[in-house]
Amino acid sequence: MTDTRLIQGRYRLIEVIGRGGMGEVWRAKDESLGRGVAVKCLKPLSPHHDQSHARVLRERFRREARVAAGLQHRGVTVVHDFGESDGSLFLVMELLEGRNLSQLLEDNTRLPLPVAEVVDIAEQVASALAYTHEQGIVHRDLKPANIMRTADGTVKICDFGIARFGDAGFTSRLTGTGIAMGTPHYMSPEQIGGSEVDQRSDLYSFGCVLYEIATGAPPFDLDDAWAVLIGHRDTAPEPPRHHRAELPPYFETIVLDLLAKEPHERPRDARELARRLTAGRHPGLPLPLSGVPARDGEGGHRTPRPPRLPSWTTGMTTGRKAAGAAPRPHPPTPAAGLTDEWIPRLPTSRIRAVAVHERPAPAPETVAVLVSRHNAGLSLGRLGRWSEAGEVHRAVAAEREHALGPDHPDTLASRYEVAFTLSRTGRASDALREYDRVTDGRERVLGPDHPDTLAARQETAYVLGQLGRHFEAHQMYTAVLAVRERAMGADHPDTLRCRHNLAFNLSRLGRLEDAYRLACEVAAARTRVLGADHPDTLVTRYEVAYALGQLGRWNEALDTYRAVARARAAALGADHPDTLAARYEVGISLGRLGHGEPALELYRELVADRTRIHGAAHPETLRARHGLGVNLGRLGRWDQALAEARDVSAIRDRVLGGHHPDTLVSRREVAVGLGWLGRWGDALAEYRAVAAAREQVLGADHPDALASRNDEAHCLEQLGRGAEAVELYRRVAALRHGTTGG
């Protein structure tokens, strides 16, 4: 906005009273009418942000203004004005003095609200929903933070930012954006499935809200977004009175009816819901017929046929629940925030003075800011923006080290994420040094067998594999696996993850039969423990397919990749990155089997899908284009293959950096194309550049660096420079012998 904080010469911004994903809400004064108002301002996005994302946010904001301005009901926030100032959209609303339901739960020390208050809120919101639904509006994001209780007791529905007219056949997502519509803890099964939603979806979400304010936790109180979505889709909620016996039986019945998996099993509309609530509070009145069928068995509705999880669930986090969840004793990944009290878990023989305890406690607002920034880094990583994520995590790590000390678990958590981003941006050597530092710190503070220490050691093994040090990686995986099996059991998900990584590494050691056998065992165990369609199970089945390919059993590999792709499409959605990755490997298998034209067609479709979903310069789009170029070469279309390789190489150089492994793979493909076209002098220059870069990044004895020197020697042979080629072959053999002998 402007420096004067005056919008359109009328609305003077005074102070921020709320922040959200789309913008800020300000307490303001309407100087024309002399009244207090609330002004919601859409945050301007920098030119570096995805412009399609920005367009969607602006359209959502305009939609909220149009929808809310047409609603006139005591239970709906009044909208006074809407406009644009200095390129930023704003919405002027009535100024509400009160607290939203999320804040009321926090005020109540995360305990459920009084029963009478819960019932009153239920009746008021039901009345407001009945009105909005009769106007043809479906809110689609009902949650505690979007329901306000004012100082006089009035309850109002807020934030119609993703509302839509209910009769427009609009689905629960904005096509092609990848932006989730709704909040996982309060989403209906039909929203999760990506199918069309109507007013009954709002009733389901409202059932989740009532469950939470009545019991203190949402119906599926889990920290993992996948588990929350699967809970909504497949699991009957535990009856609320199991958590809180004083809830009226009629209220429990209504909430469970609202949480029915199938829309037709819920109350017909909010007007009927309001009547049932009134009748329940006044037992003398006849209870209206609900049209809700009886339940099968104890405590749950009939289980519907599970819909798939759509592509927009990619990278979804659980968001903020109103009441929060109890912390798990040993999270499998480093916690994002500070615990209330940090006590290092040291055996008695190793208790020592730890510097962090001698430091003054940082201000709570400092801690909160660092937690927020840490989570922002995690979000960037989930979007594949690893370089930006790394910058955030490095900054947070430095500030946490200053405020908390180098060995504080939160400092080490940030260091862990720094290492993770380094490994994902091709800087394996730097990642290894960072992981070593994290592992040493966690061993000192938490002990060598703590899950967080084991997580760091397991990632160290992964980076050793990236560096071609597969024997050392094998030793570390084996050691970590022994501790996990002893402490957690053979079927614990973390144990199975380690066994999966061990299978992956065995294939890189050339122990292909062992890798295949272990991958099959892990796939069977994960099917038994997690289910056949769980993402982790499908990852291991994917590894089984890879091992089959390495063994030359390409027909079996193709069948397995296709099965994984179908299962992922059904469970995750056709546009999910894991589904697309499996399709990519189907293309690889087709190419290996000599099915050139089907492979080429698949790659073209994949490039189009990746471009639509991620953009033309996304690493996975470029990977698909690389596969397209390789297959063009297999078909003998070398001019086209060379042009594709050069284009992909140039984009990768710009996006990933000149020494990134993917960039070097593309440059090698350029050299291959030049060789097939007989331009051996140009090919030699490319091969040498790739070899030099790989030696600099990976070391002279890394298998990829040695392969590049072999390419160079072959090129020298083609140029008639046999003596130089022989000398280079000998040097490569000596390095390879030294590697295997050491």
C-alpha cells in the first residue's frame, strides 16, 4: 500500500490484527463515515513468484469480495467495499470485536469449549449455513479459524475466499494450479477425491469443527497429512462421547451423521441440521426425519468405495489445527519448533555441562519467528525449490546457533535441513560435511541410538552413495538397520525405510540379486504393515522394478512400473510427481525393449504434463525432455536429439548450475549426439569438460568421473589418437583398481 497508509483517500490503516496465507487484515478507520472497519489486503507477490499462482490468488480474492458482498445475514461477515490500490487488492469488512473458534480453544488452554457454548455455536452456524446455501454458495473452507464469536455472543462465518456457487459444477480444486482448496483436518471425502462438491461438503467440514470444539481435537488428530486425508476417506471417527461423556447423546448422533463418508448419508441441508439441533435441545419437540440411514455395526457408517487422492495433495502439510496434537515422543524427522523445555538425553556416564543451558533464554517472539522461517524452508523444499530452501535453512541455523547454542536440537534440526538441501542440489561433498556435524552433535546430546541421530546417519549413508562410496554407505546402512531392528522391531516404518535404502545401495554395489531379493522382502512387509497402495509400499515396488531392469529382465520391469503407475494414479492422482516418475520409468523400459515409437509418444505426453503442472524450467520437466532426447537418438534421429540435448543442457545450466549432476548428464548427451553425427572434435571438447567437472565435484575416482574419462578415450580413438587413448584407458583402470582395492 502507500506510505501514508491511506487507501483511496478513505481507509486509514491502523494496525495488523491478523495474517493468513493470502494477506493481512488491518484495523482501519473509514474516514468518510467515521467508523471502524477491517481491511483485508492481498499481499503483493514479487516477480520471482509463480505468476500462475499469483493469478489464482487474485482471482480467489476477487471471488471472496463478490460472494461475500452479496450475503446479508446476521451470521455472515458484512462486506462494505472492494477495490485495488497501488497494485494490491483490498476488501473492506465490518470490524468484529471477538475471537475465532481457534483462538477460543487456545484461550481455553486447548480444552474443549463448554457444552452449552458448543450447542449455541452449532445452532448459529447452522442458521448461517442454511442462508448461504440457499443463496447457492458453498464455503468449502469451514474451519475454526473462519468462524468468529463476537463480544455479544453472535457467531459469524468469515473468509469466503474459496467459496463457489454450488450449482456451477465446480470441483474442489482450481485446475492446473496445484493449490489445495481447503484445510486437511476439515476436508470432506469428496473434496479429497477431487470430485464435485455441494452444500453437503460444508456440512462435513462443520461436523469436523463441532467435533473439535466439543472434544478438544479434530476427528482425525494426526500430524501426517497423508494419514489425515486417508482418515477422512476411509476411517470411521471415534464417537465424541468416548472423549467427553457429558456431551448430549443427540449431539453426538448429529455430529456422526455430519461426518458420514457419503454425502447422501448426511443431513439433507443446513436447514434440516438447524431443526435437529433445536429439537435435540428441546426434547418435547418432535425430531424431524433426517433421511440418514442407520449405521452398520458399531460407531461408524458404511465404508464407501475409496476415492483417489488428487494431485493437489502433493506436498500438503496438515496446516494448523485449532487445538493442536500431543507431541510424539520420537518424531521420525527433526521437529520444526522448540519444545517447551529442552533436556538433553544423555546417559549418566556422559552428563556434562552443555553450553546451551548457560545461555539466556531467547525471547518467545524470536523463537516463534525462527520456527516460522524453518517451516517456510521446509515448504520451499516440498515445492522442489531446494536452492531457496537452503538459503533459508542456513540463515535460520546461524540465528539458532547464536540464540540457542550449536548443540541445541533445533539448531541441529536446521543443520540437518541445510545438509538435505545440499544433497538435493548436487553438492554431495558439502552435504556430507554438514551431516557429519549434525551426527556428532546429536550423538553428544541425544545419544548414538536416538532416532534423530539414526536419521542423520542414514542420510549420511545416502550422501556417501551419491559420492560413489557405496561400500561405506553399505556399512553405515547396516549399522543403522541393526539399531533400528533392535529398538523398533523389524516391521517399524523407519526400519523398513532403512532396509529399502539398503536394497537401493546393494544394486549400486553390483549385488543385483541381493538388491532384488531385499526389495521384494521390503515391498511385502510394507504391503502387510502399510497397505498395498501406501506411497512407501509403491516406492519399494518401484525399486523392485529398477532391480529387475538392472538384471536385464526388462519385460518384468515394464510390467511392474506400469502397475506402480496405475496404483499411484488411483491413490495419489494422475498429476502427482510419483505417478509421473513411474510413467518416466515406463518410458525407459519401453526404450530398453526397443519399443521406440511408444516410448517417444509417452515422453511427449510426459513433457506436456510436466510443463502444465510444474512449468517449462522445472527439473522434472527437464528430466522428461532429457528422456525424450535420448529416445530420439535411439530412433536414429540424431539432429533432433542433439538439438533437444543442447536446449535441456542450457536450461539446466541456468536453473541448476553448471556442475549439477543433471546438467552434466545433459552435456554428455550433447557429446553423444555430436559423436553420432561424426563431429568427434566437438564431442571431445564436451566429454573433457564433463569429465573435469565431475572430477572437481565428485573426485577423480568416482564411477561417473571414470566413465567420463572412458568416453574421452573412446573419442580419442575415433580421432585416430590411439596412443593418447591407451594412456587414458590405463589411467582409468589404475584409478578404478585403487578404488576397489581400498
